[in-house]
Amino acid sequence: MYDNYYFIGIGGIGMSALARYFKYIGKNVSGYDRTPSALTAQLEKEGILVHYEDRPDLVPINVAKTFVIYTPAIPESLQELQFVREKGYNLCKRSRALGEIASGKDCLAVSGTHGKTTTSTLLAHIFTSGTQDGCTAFLGGISKNYGTNLLMSKGNVIVAEADEYDRSFLQLKPKIAVVTAIDADHLDIYGTHEAVKEAFAAFAGQVASDGYVVAKLGADLHTEGVKAKILHYSYNTPCDFYASDIVALEGGYFSFTLNHPGGKMTGCTVGVPGWVNVENAVAASAVALLYGVEPERIKAALASFAGVQRRFDIHVNTPKVAYIDDYAHHPKEIATAISAMREIFAGRHLTGIFQPHLYTRTRDFADEFAAALSGLDSLIMLPIYPARELPIEGVNSEMILSKVTIADKTLVEKAALMDTIKSRNIDCLVTFGAGDIDRFIPQIEEYLKNV
């Protein structure tokens, strides 16, 4: 029906996957984003037109043949958004578009306040490398196995990262759903932790009665109204799906036995380091096993998994210096990443660079951020990345920094970051944040490779 698909906020990770999908099926795809990025540059290489100025005149003029998809992160004041509404374009949020695509398919949805990107990408890799029909996958990160956040297949399986922001995941009706964590987050949307829990319960309640909800053991999932069978997974606590016989290998990797209701998968390894990826592997394997994928094919896929860009992403690892980048922007994610680094780089001096994401998240979790970051040896803080928010009086990075208990801590502007790094004797460095800190990755990597 529609020839043109226009994206407002096309550079977002979820939006770009949808843009690629419609380009793949032969539609004319274009869009707007506020700033150029590596992702928008790649979209342009793939033949998608992207512009970076708020220009209503660049929206396709054929209203009847154009469908507009927008992200809730876009401000209502954006001229293009106002224009398409005034002119009567058919439009919807990203989440509804994904829900429509997934409708009628076997949707395997991975939700959770953290862990969902790696788990869903690993699940997609299991199906792509381990089954005849593969899967279509909409991912929240760039798979390092495939170099994209969209996988396409003619089969009936869709793997989707189910985003809780703006209650987006309520547009999905999965056959199997994973719940990795239900921590307090996005309180600018939900207001309270209890409201977050209610949204996850509603999401689980949309799984059909002949389906499954695979929840992390200990996640406070309200089960009233859930029709599907509820199963649990864990890193190493006995339940429906869990790891045992865990052996630490060189470089932070692990071997383990995966226990499941049908038996055991011995000698498993994951192709990326860190104990948390054993937990992610248990969750992804649980879904694949429930869907009927052969255990040996799952085992092979786990071993060949290359990870996700910006998820515990090791850029430099020599005896002299190591550099890891991680998307972590919630206190628990930061604490988990630091825990993994302490195992992999035992005895090393750990310097962290953290860019807080959102004023509201900084305000709501300043104490928790400070506690997590105090697990570093040295801390370099950047100003808050505002994303979709306006400043809040009295809320700044100093709120966190003042409560960090380590002595070696400092706040610098982005313009001074590289000089600050160069002034230090870096041993092991990690960058944390969901803002634009990733723009520094190439510079940091290039410098540390040559020190």
C-alpha cells in the first residue's frame, strides 16, 4: 500500500533496524536524525537517504503513499513531526510498527531492564547459525557476527528485543518471552518501580497460554494474569535452566554444563568473556530449547558468538594496556561490568570514564551510581548527556562524583577528555555510557594501541 517509509529519528538503534527492514523489502526509505553517526553513515551507504536538519520540505510529498514512523525520543516541538500530523500522513511509533511486523509470526521476545541486547543477539545467532530457516531479528545493538542490527529470513521466527521504554514492548504478543531483570529504571516514564513491575507483568500476560515466559530467577515478576507457563533461569542456582560445573578459562571465558528440563549440555563455552555472558547464554539457550532447536547446534552457536558492539566490547588487550567500552548506563549494569573486569583483568589498575545519561536517571540513582563507580580505582566523569531531556536545576554529574568514595576522581568536559587520558599512565580503561561517549572510541583505541 505504501511506497515510501519515512523515519523521524532514523539513527536510533531500533529505528535503523526498521528502516533496513523496509529497504530490504523494496520500499523507498529516508529519514531525519539530529546528528550524523557511524550508524547513519552506514544507512546512507546502504542507499537510505538521511538528513540532519529539521526540514519538513524533505518529507516525501505523496501523503497517501507515505508512512511515517517516529521514535518517542523525538520532541513534540520538532517541525517535521508537527508537519506530518498537520498534513494527515499515516504515522505511528516505532513500537507499533515492530508489533505489526511480528504479528502472525512466532515472536521470541527478550525483555529486561538490562541484558536484553546481548541475550536477544545471541538468540538470533543461535537460530541463524543453528537452524535451517534462521530468523528475522530486530536487535538493540550491532551484532559482531553479522555487522548489523537486522537479520532477515523467510522463516516464521522473529527475534525481537522488547524495549520497556515508553511501554513499547506492550505492542508485542510473543510465543516465548524472556524477562532478564525488572529493576527501577525509566522513572521519567513510569514514576515508580512498582509501575515498572506492572508493565512487565502486562508484557508477560500477552504471551499465549501455549507459550512460555522464561524469567530470571529472583526477578520480581508479578504473575497474576499470566496465562503462559512460567519457567526460570539462573547463572548457577538450580532451577529450570542453569549453569553448573563452571570453570574459569584464560581471558575471562568459562566452560560450563547447561542444565535444562530435557537433560544436560556439557562442555559449553561462550565466545565472549565475562560470567554475565554465561547467564545470558542460559537465557538464550532456554528459548531455543523450548522452540525445539537441537542442543548440539545451540552449543556450537554459543561458542561462535562474537558479541555485540558496545556490550563489554574489548578494543585493546595487550600485556601493557587494555581498553573496554560498554553501553552500561544503569548502576547495576556498571557494577556487573566492573565485576567482570576484576575477574578478567585481575590485579590491574582500573580507570573508568562515565558519561551519565539523562538528568532524571542521574537524579533518581545518584547514590547507586556512586556506589557502583566506587568499585573502580580511578574515575573520570563527563557532564550529563541530556538525550531527550531539558536540564533539571541542581542535577549534574557532581551529584554522583561527590558521593564516590575513591580518592582518584575528577570531572572534565568532553573537549578535555583525550588530554586527560594522555596525561595518565593508563593500565586498564573502560568507558561507560549510552550517550555520545562512543564518538571517542576510535580516538581512545588509536592512542592506547600506540602508547
